[in-house]
Amino acid sequence: QKEVEQDPGPLSVPEGAIVSLNCTYSNSAFQYFMWYRQYSRKGPELLMYTYSSGNKEDGRFTAQVDKSSKYISLFIRDSQPSDSATYLCAMRRSGGSNYKLTFGKGTLLTVNP
Amino acid sequence: DVKVTQSSRYLVKRTGEKVFLECVQDMDHENMFWYRQDPGLGLRLIYFSYDVKMKEKGDIPEGYSVSREKKERFSLILESASTNQTSMYLCASALVDLEFFGPGTRLTVL
């Protein structure tokens, strides 16, 4: 079983839709969870960051972590064409020198005007 | 704002050439990383560094080496480029938990 699984999509939605992006993971030691957004031919940019379980909201974006189910989600409300990108989940363990992130393979999202 | 810059956006090299990819960060971060990104395979870690002159192998180090002589600069070296090293190369630097990426270098090896 891969450490992090992410549905590659592609996902196509109309403008204004609510988008749900998800990752599952197998390593219960993961404590830090991130979502990156990557536009075509650009580097990933950090979008959301959550420590342990719970929700975090930033404008139209909400990140959820359910450690009991080993499941993380990113919700985008009122989606815009400018949200069209690949979304990568990432996670890592805490403590020590374990700074390596484990990434999902990314979900390609298209928001149609 | 964190700024991570990479020396080239696009690079074309020939098989057997020695290739240098440079990465510079301006935030005094301890940790720096080199990844490659390929369709269907996602991001794969090549090498990382926790400090000057320190380096550790990632998941796919074969065919690559790195150099970190100064804290702000992390170089990836392809000793003898091969066609299977055609890829998007991404550098990142990290303040403890959060990694910030550069714009990427798309390398084509002919």
C-alpha cells in the first residue's frame, strides 16, 4: 500500500461549485498536513497547513484532517476558473530531523466558466 | 515572502554532458531539497540537505550528486546526463515544517 494515495482526477466542475479534494494515508506517524497548488509549468505553492486533526479555514479554502480515518480533505467553496490547477497533498512526521515530506501524486482540477 | 530561485526555467542538454542546476533561497533556511516531477509519478525526492556541507540521499539519488557550500545555495549535478533524466526539476527550502518551492527547471536531454 502506498503511503499516500490521491485520486489523480481529472476533476472538472462549473464555476461556483464546491470542490472536495481528498487524500488517504497509511502511516499513523504523520502529524503535519499540507496542501499545495501547482499551476501549469510552475512550482507548487503552499496553500494550507494543518497540524494533527481538525479543521482550518482560509477564505474559500478549508482543510480537514481526520487522523482516526487517516483521511485529509481540501474544500474549495465558490470555485473560480483561477482555481484550475493541480492540487498536491503532503504530510510528514513530527520531531527529530525527519523533515522529508511525502506527497500525493496530485489531482488536476479544472473550473469551467 | 520566501523567495526560491532556480538558475534556468528551460534547459536543453545532450546525452553525456555534465549539467548543473542551481537553487538559491533568501530566507536563511537550514533545509533544502531537490525533487523531480514526472507525469504519473508525482514528486520524487532526489537529495536533501540539513546544513552547509551536509547532504542525504532521497528516494532516487542514482545519477545525481549535490553540493551545498553556502547556506543559501544548493546545486544539483548530473554527472553524465541521460535521456531518462528529462524531467521537471524542483528545488525547495524549508523553515522546519513548511517547504517553499522554486519555479522549476524543465530539463530536456537529447
